[in-house]
Amino acid sequence: HILQAMDASIGAETCKVDDRDSILRLESDTEAEDDPFLKKPSGKFRSIDTNLISPVPSSTQLWCIRMLWLFLGATNPFPGVALRFFMVDDLQASPHLQAIIGVLSGFAWNLKMPVAFTSDVAPIGGYRRKPYLFLGLGLYMGSYMALGMLPPGLATAATFMSTATLGQMMAGVMCDTLIVENMNHESETTRGKLQTECWVLMTLGGISGTLAGGFIFMAPNMTNTRVFLLNALLKLFVVPFVFMLTERKHEAGASRESIKEKASGLWQALQMRTVWQPTLFIFLFSIFPSPGTAITNFFINELGFTEEALSYIAVVASVSGAAGMGLYYRCFKELNWHGFFAFVIILSALLSLTPLILITHLNRKWGIPDLAFALGDDAVVDITNSLLAMPILILIASICPSGVESSLYAFVTSVQVAGGTVSGTISASLIKSFGITLTNYERLWQLVLVCALAKLLILPFITMLPSNLRSLGAPVKKSWKGAVLVTGLLALGICWALSSSIYNLVEAS
């Protein structure tokens, strides 16, 4: 009943459904209440396209989507602690080398757009989403089986961590696509509700996976490689929900006409000012460096944090992230984005300086244990990060015109990931230039200071964003130069980060 009530609030009054891509329309007699738990859905379902195969109520589809996000959220972070200690203990990799491997293993996220485009124009067995979901899950499971069975080595780890990320990316792209396609069910007042729910479920699901990934080491004879083998098996819990998804059957194979039509539609969408300017902002927002890997190694080697301590920190991050997402949707979604972003970015920059207290051990003089301070610091920082991330996610899904939702959403998120890849490369270079190693953290405070102040550089570009979601309905202006710019940034960002990482990886080997 709870899930059905959520569906009713998403479909306020009449669900607006594209006849080409949707199965059913929900007609509701009254507006949904603000609290979906207090009211049962009204209305009935009726078919709107007799050519669709096996029509089912949209509530079933939405329930499957939510469960996919919940269980993926629970299983994705499970090997996180094992991977960190695998890098430090088994591979003996320096912070600089860990950052490089992280960039290489995360490179697959830059391929989201080609995967989404391929699923649009080349159905497998007539289906566009489910086969690619199965392929991604299979690749992920096979990669972790290999990591668990083969002897540890730098090349082996980099290779199979990369293929595991590729599988995770394919599954993630299909889940993103399911959300974007179902945003047509949402009215203007509930825009982003399904997306927020799914991200909150994924974040909360991550709590169990993170806790399990840390406490699993309390089991007798548990090692990093055995955790990898167990992680491969856990993805089997996702499979039933993939089978339960309903999807319209399309003509199998890709035709030249369909490829040309999709490519043309994507290019036309990229020229829209409401698309390329926010995309450019997202890229710029993502490229700033982070002291992440250096801070993690400082926690382990300098402060002596255990696997359980790192799990506590990750759990706090998950809870805080979910709280930030819910807080934005409930309290801040109607605010002017320009002022909201400016305030939160400045606040985030200031809070990014708090690790200096741990680095200088000032918290010990105040009588605050290292772990307690790290937990509190992480909670506040992750709430502010979520307040920035949630409007970006809703914006990305909202700017996708009908017909190219999947490909354009994947393109924009690929630009975001490309910026993150560039950020990882810059971070690795800064770590190396400051001389930070597994045993030397003398200049870590300088790295933290530089990364915090760098966040303020994005402030002049906030005007590239719309003031709110309603302004997206204004007359559309097009610019082929803008489309070329964001496409070029994506290509250059990927090529630069990948080539730089491969060079440094070979040099370090």
C-alpha cells in the first residue's frame, strides 16, 4: 500500500505519457496529498496502445525500479573496505598510484552515452533495457570472481577493477534510463519525486552494504580476496527484479535509419541553450580536485583507523547523504537556484577545511577522539554535498527532450564523469607534487587548503544554470557552438585523463 500510495502522488491528476514509450496511463480523480502515506491511490488503469506487449500497471514497474535502486545500493558498496585495504596491504600502492588506478578503474563511467545510445538503437532480442542490465551484472560478477581467484598484481587489479566498473556502469545506465522515461508520469509539483526516492533508497541501501563490508572481516579467516568472491554472488539478489521489469518489444537489431534519427535528435537537443549551458556548468563543477585518497590513507596509516572505523564513516556518509537529498526536496526545491548554489558552495568550501583540525590534532586538545570528530565532520560535509548534488540530478533528467531522454541523460552524466576523471588526475598530480606518500603527510594540510579554496572558482559560472525548473519552459535558443563546446570538452577530458593516467601508471610500474 505504501508503494502504491507513492505512485499516486507521482501521478497527480493525469499522468502525461508518451504513446511511443509508455504502457499505461493512470487517471486519478483528485490531487495527491502531500504525504503519500496517508492516502490510497484512486482511479483506474487503462491501455493506451493496443500494440504494446503484456501491459501491466505502472505501479508494478515503479516498484521494480525502486527495488533495483535499493538492492544495487546495498550491494555496490560491499567491497569498498576490502578494495581500500587490498590497495594498501596486498598491492602496497602509494596514494599517488592509488589515485591513478582509481582514475583508470573509473574510466568506464565515461562510456555511459555510447552504452545508452547502443541500447536505444540496437535492441537485443527486441528489448532495449533488460538484456543490457543482465550483461552489466554478468560482467561485474565475472570481474570480482577473477579478482578473488587470481594472484594480486598491479596490472590484474587495474584490469578487473576497470571491467567491474564497466559492468556496474551498464547496469546503472539502464536504471537511470528507467527513471528518466518514467518522469513523464510526474506533474510539475512532483517533478523529481521518483528520482529523489530512488536515490534515497540507494543511499540507505548502501548502509547495509557498507556495514556488512566492514564487519565481514570479523568472520574467521576472512580476506580481501574472499570478500571479492562473496561480492560477486551478492549481485544475484538483483536478478529477480530485472526479470520482473516489463518492457515493450522492439524490432531486433540496429538500422541505419534509426541510428541516424537518434543521432540527429541528440545533436538538436545539445544545441538547446537549456541543455548545453547547464552541461558546461556541470563539467566545470566536477573538475575541481579532492584530497580523498590522501585523507583515506591518513586515516589508516597515521590515525590507525580500522576496517570497522572506515565502515562507520561510510555509514554516516550514507545517512547524511540521504538526509541531504530529502531535505532538498522537502525544503529547498522551490528556492532560486542561483542564490541557493552560491550559499551552499561557499558553505561547502568552508566545511572542506575541517580536516585540518584532524591533521593538526587540534581535536585531541579539545578532548574529542579522532573517530568521533571524523564522523561528525563527515556528516556535515555529506549533507552539503547532497544539497548540491540533488538539484543537479533533477536538472539533468528535466532537460532531456522527448525521444532522446536516455542518450542525452547519459551524455550529460558522462560529461559530469569526465569532469570527475579530470578531477582525479589533477588530484593525483597535486598529491605527487606535495610529496604525500604512505608515510609522509607533512604537507597534507596544504593539499586540503588548495582543494577547499578551488571550490570557490565555480561561483562566477552559476548564471549558466536556470534560476529554477519552471524557467526551462521559456522559449528555446539554440547554438551549435555550445553543442560543439560541450562535446569537445567531453572528448578532450576523457582523452587527457586517460592518457595521463596510463603514462603515470606505466611510469610507476
